[in-house]
Amino acid sequence: MKFINKNLKGIYKGLIVFIISLFIVSLSLKIGMFWDNVLFGSEMGISLFQNGIFKWNSIPLNSDTGHPPFLSSLLAIGWTLFGKSLSTSHWMMFPFVFGLLWQLCDFIDFFIKEKTLKLWAFILVISDPTLLSQFVLVNPEIIQLFFFFLALNAILRNSIYLKIIGLSFLGIVTYRGMMLCGGIFIIDILIHTLIKKRKIIAFFSRSVVLTYSIAAIPACLYLIWRIINKGWIISHPLEIWGNAWEFSSIQDFLLNFGRNMLVLGHQFTDFGRIILMLFILITFYIKRKQINWKEYNNLLIIAAFSTIIIYFTSLLIKNTMGHRYYITSYLSFGLLSFLLIKEYRMKKFLYIGLLTSLLLGNFIVYPDSFAQGWDSSLAHLPYWELRKKGIEYMDENELPITETASFFPNSTSIDNIDLNGDMRSFIAFTGKEKLVFYSNVYNLSDYNLKILHKNYYPIKSFTRRNVKVQLMKKITPITYSNE
């Protein structure tokens, strides 16, 4: 009877997760390739689609990110089977959206036993703005999050085979996936020593060494292939994205390190997460004598160490990594904040406050001069309709797109973003172009903003929820006659 009930619960759970996944993907079909995914998805994917799905050598150098072409290969397979389009690309994400939601349910199940509380915890956890944004974009984040939580749940439940599967695939999604594998390894050791109170030497048993050795094979094979065939791994030979380790002096490094610490702190508290983080810190302080710390140690370890290799790397390099790189920590802190609610009497009030702070985080739009993680909340959603209107306006008024400047990630072909076969391409902004296609989602430098404000004026603007798209024209200098 218990077996039948368990199967029924699994069916109900699968049906609910399936419906949620279907709903997410269905609402995302018109959202184009965004930010790094123009490279990871469309540019690399189109090359493989045209030349052969597994002909990774065919990826042009200026489109080669160095990362394993997991997403691009997946998209190329989908386009080959169902045709190249945005819809196909989003539907190729469906299994991973479903898989991630399922794994998050299992993750929450490990810490919460009451059925109703599981549901409310699930809602709070998946309401993180950065996770919500990844759900609606075609990107490698959802893929590696699925494999991360598959491996993590395997550790929590002592499943060797699922751990191998999760880690094997996680290591070949991106280099960041490899870093997350390192985080999983550290979590595994800390749970073994700090939670289970066992000696560290006992951790390195034959089965554990064999598990991690087998799981590392795909990533190692890719790195070997890359060194043999490409001759480089991370530092792009053309330095298209700059040199991450280029510092003029020790002082320059220390100043950059300090700035990166501030940015990292901002990322963990951005888009409404500041309320959750403050709630956790305040609770740990004022309730420190009555808290049963054993209930929270697992989550604290997961939240702090899942992305430890990523944020230490981010502190050391020239340019910091994006908000989305720390989603595993965000979600763990989200679940931790939910568990801490029980330490108070006003449980419903606190829950509503935490949930509201996350949902409202999607409406945060900073001034144009402040760089925003546009792919890390749903604030970018209005952009897609505004961008479409801007392009339609240009076509209706016969304004040449191929002579119009724009900025990353829009300074590329329309096809690379919309996957619609329109090969017309915006050009990179130099300040000499007569027309500019501008949006505040492009995160312009102060220098380029100054040029735009000084030398250009808007001839058409589209605005919605503080997101704007403007077609701008260069100011014609007034010439005076000598007569």
C-alpha cells in the first residue's frame, strides 16, 4: 500500500512539475537570445548547424568562447530535427526546466517533511529573480543547475550512480560547471567531516575516488581535445573580451580586488535578496541561543561552498562574473530563510515579506549610468516587444539597419537574436554613425553615454516599465556661410 501511495505521489508531483514547465516555456517562446547566449547559443550553434553538429573545430575563432559547446550542440540538434527558430530553441530547454524543478523539489524534500510547507518553500525558492530570468532565456545556466542539483541530491541521499551522472554532465556544460563540480566535492567533504563527524581520511575510500575519477572523464577529455585542437583553453588569443589577469601593479590588483568584493556583495543582495540576507543574519544573531544549529548546518555548507571556487576566481580577475553564476547559493539561502521563519511567531507575515521582496526585485531598473544584470531578473521582459517595435519602425521608414550602430548584445545580425533568417546586422558603435539603435539594457560605458547625449538626439522612443528603446540620429553641425 505504501508503495502504491509513493507511486501516486510521484505521478502527481511529475504532473504538477510538467504543467509548470510547460507554462514557463510557452510564455518564453518570443524571447530572443540575450547577452552571452548570443555567443553560447546562436553564433556557435549556427556554425554547428551549418557544418555538422559535432564538428566543433568549425566554430570560428571570433565566436569561440572556449567553453564546451554543450548548449550550441543541443540547439544544433534541435534545429536539425525541427527547424531553426526561437520556438525550437526554447522547447529544447524544456527537459532541463522540468528536470531542475524536479530536483529542486527533491532538494526541498530533504529538509522539509510537511507537505504544505514543502509547497510554500518551493514557491519561495523558485521566486528568486535571477532563477526566473534563466527559466525564460535559452541559456546553459538551467542545464548546469539541473545537473548540479542532481549531483547534490545524490550526495544528500548517498546515491553513487546519480552522483556520477550529475557530475559527468555538469563538467561539460561550461567551465563554470567544472567549478561547480569543485564546489560539490568540497560540500561532500564538509558534510562527511562536519555533519557526519567522520575522519577525512575515511572520505577518500575506493568508491569515492572511483566515483569522482569516472565523473571527471568527460571534462578531462574535452580539455585534452581542446589543447590538442585549439591550443588554448580560457584566454582567447584575440583577447576579444580583454585579459582577465592584466594588472599594471600590485596596487591596481588590490583596488580591483576591493571593487570586486563590493560587486560580489551587491550581487548577493541585488533584486530583493537583501531582505532575505538581512533576515538570515538578524535571525542568527538575535536567536543564536535558541537555534538548533544542526538543522541548518547542511544548508549553510551548501550555500557558502557551492560557488566558492567561482566567487574566489571572480575576486581575483579583472572583470567580475555575473549574478547568475551564484544561483545555487541564492537558492540555498532562499530555502534557509524559509526554514528560519519557524523561529518566529509571525510566520505568515515574514513569509509574505520575503516572497514580496523577491517578486518586486524583478521591477528594479537602475539609472543608465549604473551597470545592471539585465539577464538576472525579469526586468528585461519589456525589451523584447520594444526592440521589435523599433525594428518595425526602421523598416516602415526605410532606415537602413546595416548602417545603424548598436551595442552588445544587439550589435549583431537580427538572425543571431531572433533566429528568423534575417541576416541584416547592426554595426558596432564608433560615434561616427548617423543612426544609433539604443536601449538601456545594453549597459553602456560612461564614455559612450556621454557621446550619445552630446552628439545624438532621439527621433523615436519606445518605453515600458522603465525599459526604453530609442532610435537616435546624429546632430548635424550647423555651418555658416561667409556671405
